Amino acid sequence: MAPDYEHIPGRYGYWLERTGERSVAGRIPLLASTTEPDGTMRTAAVLMAIDMTCGMAAGIAVLPKWTVTADADVHLVAPCRVGPLRVDATGVRAGRTMSIVEARVVDEGADDRLVALVTANHGVLESSFDHFLADAAVGDIQRFARPEHRDDEPLEDYFGVTVDRGAVRIPLATRAANPWGILHGGLHGLLVDVAATGAGVTAIRDVTLRFLNPVRIGPAIATVTDDVARADDRLLRVEVRDGDDGRLALLGHVVGRRAGG
């Protein structure tokens, strides 16, 4: 039986392929629960694919240790309309404490049309669980176990996301925790996406995420603390805290178009 934490990327339909010594490709299909009303892939799903794939590329570069995401800079240039979305991630620097990855995100079904460019930094730590990639050969594929759910069930419902007066909450339940028992990095993307959408930002163009502390207690609570109008877009500052009045877990900046603009 697959561990519960595999069901998190599995809920998005994610699968992984080793493509080189320090490179991997991660894919997410267009599903009813991962698409916007116009049929394009949700930013939350794009960010999950990026977090997972960059994390895997960073991890294989430092085996037998492993990594957690420290920060990510995501520059979106076009939506994914056909799918699957593919993230090609390569480790570009592996050090004693940091592992840096670069990634190119494409719409594979649209002749690899560019969706985003990414750089991500990861902290190195001791590992206490087995890794598929430790013994995987180039071309080996891992499909993450998908939990039981309705195909049209929103991600928010499955992960227990609620919104109250602008605060977006997700409980630190088993289905939301990574192997270390903290909130899965890819679910921060869901929090940020819901918070930005609630603030009236559409067509997100750039996302910067700085992971400051793990969410260990929960719920994780995301709020928009600054909303700055610019010539053609808006800049949001989004923070995620660990519980009510808890410590700051993540600081994010989101750039997108005004709703209706």
C-alpha cells in the first residue's frame, strides 16, 4: 500500500520520469479538478508539478540525503491548454547545504509550447525514507498512487480548504502532510492560488515563494497582506502562517492581471 503522502501529488494525477543523472520530468494531466472554467490548467496544479519535480531533481543530486524546498521563482508565459503539463527539471548546483534546480515547463500536447521558466533552491537534510530515484535508471517512471475521489471533486474539497473573510485555511491532516509530517510544499501553491483568486487576481504571471518555516501545527492560513495596483497588473504579498497568530511559514509575491482587465 502506498504511503499517504504519495496521495498528495497522486490527487493531481502526477507522475515522474528519470531523464538523466540529475534530471527528471514530471507530468500532470488536465483533469476536471485541475482546470479553470476556460479549460486551462489551474496555477495551483502548475505549482504542484513544479514543487514535486524540482524537489526530485534537487534530491537526486544530493543522495543519500534529500531536500526540502527553500524558495522558487516561477515566471508563467502561457497557459497549459492541451496537456499533459511537463516540467523538465535539472540540478545545476548541489552543495552541502543547498541544491539548486532549473526547470522548463511546457504543454506537451501542444508541441511543447512554453508555459513557464523556473529556478528553485532547496535545503539539504538527512532522509529517513526510501527514494524511488535512488535506484531508478534513465527512463524509469513512477506513478504516484491516486486516492479515491470523484473526478470532478475540487481540490479545495479534497484537502479541506476553507475561506473566511479573506483567510484561506488548510488543515494539517494526514492527506496534506509530507513524509516529515509537515505541510506538503506543493499545497502552499494551492493556498496562494486561492488567496490570489479571492483578491481578484486572474491570469497569474509570476509567483515567488520563500519557505521560511515548516507548518507543523496547522491549520496553514494564507492571507493577502498587500495589494498594489500597477500599470497593467497587480502585485500581491501573500503570507502563510502556521495556525492562528502562528509563526510565518511562507512569504509569497504574486503578479497577475486585474479581474475583468
